[in-house]
Amino acid sequence: MQSRGQRLLRRALLVLAGGLQTLAFAPFFVWPAAILSFLVLIPLCLHRDPKALFGDGWLVGFGLFGAGASWVYVSIHEYANTPAPLAVLMTLVFVAGLALVPAIAFWCWGKLGGDHERRRLWLFPAVWVLTDWVRGWLLTGFPWLYVGTAQTDGPLAGWLPLLGVHGATLLTVGTSVLLLLAGTEGWRQRPKTALAALGLALLPWLAGPLLNTIEWTHPDGDPLSVAAVQGNISQHNKWDPEQMRAQIRTYRELSEPLWDRDLILWPETAVPATQGQAAPTLDAIETRALETDTAFITGIPWYGNTPHYPGSVFHNSLITLGQAQGTYHKQRLVPFGEYVPFESLLRGTIELLNLPMSVFRPGPENQSPLRLAGVAVHPFICYEITYADFVARNSQGTGFLLTVSNDAWFGRSIGPFQHQQIARTRALETSRPLLRGTNNGITAIVDGKGKVVKKAAHYKRDVLTGSLQPVTGQTPFMLAGSWPVVTLAAIMIVFGRQRRPGNNAPQTTAS
């Protein structure tokens, strides 16, 4: 029986173990922290019953999301004008709700593994990966803080074009389990088993750098000269009608020296007015772009009739001008930021639920790619870049990745750095260069290995210029998505789970 002090220490360690994973991601880049996290939390939970594991999983999740998604407070307090005490409470509710996902997962882990230590070790990586996968789509999904993302800057980077982010997560968690197994077997009692476990743990880390030398795509056509304009517009002024002309003037002045470029990119909702309201400005840009043979693309709130909705609706969109064709309506919207779930019941209760432009509707699936300077591109707006399979599926037949965002919502938190790292992971999974345009950072050009080639100054008005080489070809992950890893995890659970006593009874035959 543990004392009260021991129980409190144990709970604190579980919260810290979850929070420790935050160090694996940007802007810290300490990817071994993820392995250390599992080396701490697994032994603490290995012999607990399912009911106790529910609480353990919640504590781990509370630490993970409390530290890793702390930027939520900035959005709620600073930009939704929510009083600090209420913003803290809402952030805690958000974190506590997310922590229920690992809580349920840990309970299932205990049920599936029974009292057998090795069975539980075998099952843990599979349960963790399936939990991440479910979290990525449940209730629109929160595909953030996957430990596989940290490997964009780690030795397992070469596995990402093959297995995707969930595959890198499976290898990371599996490494921790094998290291624990090697330790529990003991070098004196079962040295061969311990050595085998250690060898298996090291194998993917040794293979990763070799796999990273493979070129899954090859250049297609001439490089494009590109420019991304970063206006650094304050989120407090973003939707102020009196500030609209000044904001557009800022972007036009910054863009004036760039008309010799093949592509000019403005970020998400850079034009803070609908296409109808901003028609004179857009017409002037169209004329300039046609005169200079430039492809121009900007984020804008689009308003009008579509076949998918009765009446006129708002979309968070990208429109093209000049040597470009197509319009894209964002498909994956952010709850409470771009739309309000249960709108008829909630809107008007607190100011957070009345944010400007929180009335967007999702765009249709299977939208045609944009044509930018003769290259097919499927864009991704803000949060969409976090969905690995969504990006892989829609990048088929495209020359490069393009994403825009307005990360001013994150303030000066770790959020923008995490968001950029996630975008770099998509570049690595698809082996495609990436052009990322944001309002205040991190605007960047990223190569097909997920490395930043060039970036604009953060939190400043700036212009990023450079070249980008379109490519052709596909990675294994683009062809198969996450299904091979998810299926493997499911198979590990099916064959590794504890059977019911009745299923283990010896078979007899009538004599």
C-alpha cells in the first residue's frame, strides 16, 4: 500500500512524463524527450488495473496537452477578449477533455493486456498509435502533438515518406518498449533476449538515415521564382472595417517590387473582405498580374451561392488571379474559430463564440487543383496541413505543397513553431517542396526533405523570395496513407490481447 506522499509523487510523475513530450517538438527539437517520456510512464502504469489506468492515462494526457497545447490560452484570452480567469478555466476544460482520449486508451490497454507484463508491453505501441489515429478524426480531430512529428528533425525522418507520421510514432514508442524489455530481461538472466531487444530497438534508427537518402520524386520542369508576403497585421485590427483599406494597401505596397516573380502569395484571409466587396482591388491586381505574367494567390473570405448549401454562405478560401486558375474553399474548419458547433444553442453566450468570421462553411470534397504558373497545386489552409492522410491524398499529381495560415492567433507562444514543424512533416511525407505563407510567421520555403531552405522574419512585416522546384512522383505513404500502420496496430492488438478464459480452455473430444 502506497502512502499519500507516494501516490502524489506518482501522479506528478505521470503529468510530467506527458508534458515532457512537448520538448520533443519545435521550438525545442529535443526528440529523445519522447522516448524518455515513455520510459518513465510505462513502468509507472505497467502493473495497474484498468480502472486505475483510466486515471493514469488522464494524467498523462493532461500533462501532454496542458504543456503542448498551452497556446490555446493565448487565442482565448488575448484575441477573444475573454477575462483571464475564464480563459484559464476554458483552457483547463479543453485540456481535460482531450485528456479523456488517452484515459480511455489506457483503460482499454489494461483490459486487453490483462495481468501479463509482456503482453502489455507488446500492446502499448499499438494502443498509443491507434489512439493518435482516432484523435485525428474524432469530433473533427486534433491531429497535433504526434511524437512522430518530432522525427522530422530526428533520425527516423527517412521513415516518414514510407510510413507517415503514425509509422514514426509506432517506431518511437516501440523503441521505448524494447529498451524496457531489454532492461527487465536482465543481461545476466537472459542476455540473448536482452541483446535481441536492444538490437531491434536500434535497427530503425540506423536504417532511418539510409532511407533518407532515397529520392522518391524528381524535378518536373523549370524552377519557379516565388514570393510570399507577410503583412504582420495585428489580430486585434484584422476584422476592423476601418482598417481594411490600410491592410490591403500594406500588402500591395509590399508586393510592388515582386511582379517579376512567377508566383506571389498572400496568406490566409489577407484580404479582410469578401470577393464582392474587394472587387476593385482584385481587378487591379488581376490587371497587374496579367501584364507581368505572374500567378497571384490570396486568402479571402468568399461569399456566395454554392450547389452544396441552400442560399449564400461564407467559405474560408483562396482565389487566383493572373497566370493562375481556380478557387479553393477550405474543407477542414476549426471548431469555435471558424464555425460554432450547435450554433443555435451556443452563439451569443460568450464573446469567444462571436469571433469575426466564425460562420464559415466547409468546402466540398474532391476540389480540382489550382493551376499556378502552369503547375498543378492543391492548397491547404491553416489547420488542414495537420491532417497527414488528407494532404497525401490531395497531393496526388501536384508539383509542390502550398499552405497559408494566420498564426497570429497563437501570439508569441510555441504554437506557430509547432504548426510549421507539422507542415514540414507533410513535405517530408510527400517528398515535395513546400511554400508556406503566413500573416506574421513562420513564412518559409521548405524542401522535400522537410528542411527549411529560407524563411521570413518572425513577428515582423517581411517578404520572402526564393525559388521552388516542382516535382513529379509519389512516395509509398502517398499511395497507401496511414492504413498499413493502422492495420498493423490492429493486428498487434488482435493477436496480442488477453483471451477470455473460456477461449483458452483445452479442447476435448467425445469418446
